[in-house]
Amino acid sequence: MVEDALIETFPALTAIDGLVHGFTLRHPEIDVQTDREIAICRLEQHFVDRLESLGISRDHVATGEQVHGNHVAVVSSASGPGRPHFPETDGLATATSGQYLGIFVADCGAVLIVDPVKRACAAVHSGKNGTAQKIAPEAIRVLQEEFGSDPADMVVQLAPCVRPPVYEIDFAAQIISDCIAAGVPEERVHDCGTCTSSDLERYYSYRVEKGKTGRLFAVVGWAS
């Protein structure tokens, strides 16, 4: 069990042996009323500290540029050391133990997809546009194609994201529907149900804070 007040975890993923995951929360003291890149830079040590509490080195976490598209990159040991970063990428998949996947969000959905049988996983950034472009089903397809995963074995977890009535589109419901349509059993698709706008002491919200805010960070991977 993670004992870090600035990290949230999800029971459905905690129950999977060998899987490490977390969702960083708002830092109470860091000023993030600025543009995205500056805010992420200011939050870097916060992310490093939270990852360390999970037993993860920041250098072992891959990220994507996150352009609101549907490209899912495969991350392996061949991707190279030192924080692999993928341009024009909103989803990441791996079956390499010790390699972790990270997604930045501040209202968009971080979707964590895990195959406990093949020990593969994916993390995707799915807001309005990514959901419309079916990025979560694309990640499921990549896990099937690259690692031989069966959707019937997968567990899907949707992290806190913005929801109606604060946001006019319920993309969380669409993500759930899409994952079920892609073959993941309904009982294995989990949504925490939390709206990021509901508690600005705990979460960052791009919409409520009018774009001048920080980022939450979802991470998932298999321990080496």
C-alpha cells in the first residue's frame, strides 16, 4: 500500500501482482498559474518524489508529446535509457519489466490498460479529441498485436477527469463504452467516477482554472 498523501491509487490495479501504478495529486505549495511547460517544469521535483515513493526512478518513465491524437508508441528496452519521450504520441504500451509509462492530465482522461496474463500494459491520454479518435481501443489493439494480449484478460482503469455538468461532453462514458466494445469485459472496466473540477485542493482542472494550472501524472508499469 502506498502511504503518500499526494498519490492516489486504484483498487482494481492494486490487486494485480507485480503491477505498480499511481496518480499524483495537486501539490499544495507550488505556483502553477502559468503555461503548461512552465508548470510541468515547476512540478518536476514533485513528480520525482512521488515516483520514488512508488519505487520508480524518473529515468525509467516514458512519456509522449500529447498532441490530442491517437498514436500509441511501443516502449521497450531498445527505446533507450534516460526518460524516453515520443513525439506526436498520446499513448504508450510496454511489456518490459522495469519500464514505466507516464501520462500528464489536467481534466483529460488518463486511461491505464493492463494485461496481467502477458504482463503488458498501456497508458493513454484521452480527452475530447483523443476519445473521438478512439485512442483507448487503439491501445487495446496495440497490446493485442505487439504482445499477444487478449482483451478478455485486460483490466482498464479510468483516472479522475472532467465530467458533466462542468464539461459538456461525457468522454469518460465513451471511453468505457469503447473499451467494452473492444472486447474488455464490462466488469473489468473501472472508472473512479471523480471529476477533476470537484476538488481544487486535490486536483488540477484546466477548465476551471482557465488553462493556467498544473498537471496530474498517471504512471503504470511492471516491477522488474
